[in-house]
Amino acid sequence: MRKLFHRAYQTRSIRKLSRIPLPPNALLIDLREPEEFQCGHLSGAINIPSGFLSACMGQLGSFSRPLFVYCQSGERSKKACRLLAESGFSQVTNLSGGLDLWDGILEIGPYSEKFVR
């Protein structure tokens, strides 16, 4: 008998992000490297490079806090969402397609070292 895989996180196209507001306490996480983040990121996003995610989970707040995760293409975010869900976060959303599919405005500027170090 074949086991069915149950995804423990949601997936939403990044293109829908501009039409559907995030919950007030949501955290928007950009998994790209700091250099990528500085060249353009979604408004309100924090930068946690994918290699640092495990070490930074304790700083994300409550396990019930809504987390919206993206990267450049969607591959890093898919893996990160699986890790977050397996670690107990219950409201995780992968913004599929990443910035490759984003057609809105990007903020340019430095990353926050709050979650990186």
C-alpha cells in the first residue's frame, strides 16, 4: 500500500501576495543571501539566509505565528517550509515561484543582522 504524503505547510503563489494582505503578526522571511537581499526584497521582509534558518528558529516567536517564506526561485523556500513545519511551526506558507515570478515593487537596502548572527 502506498503512503500519501501530507504537506504540513501551505503554498501560495508569490503573485497573489500583493492582493491578499498578510496577518498583522506575520513574519515575511527572505531566505536568500545578504547580497541578494540588498539588491531587492519584498517590503517588510527580514533576511535569514537558508543556511542560518535552523540556528535562528528560536527567534521567530510563537509556533503559531504566521510565517511566509520566499527565495529567488522557490526551491530554498520549499525546503525551509518543510523544516519549519517539522520543527512545530503550524502556520507556514511557501510563496512559490519566488522573486523570479514577482512583478511588484522591491525595496533595496541593507539586511538586518538581527536574525543572521
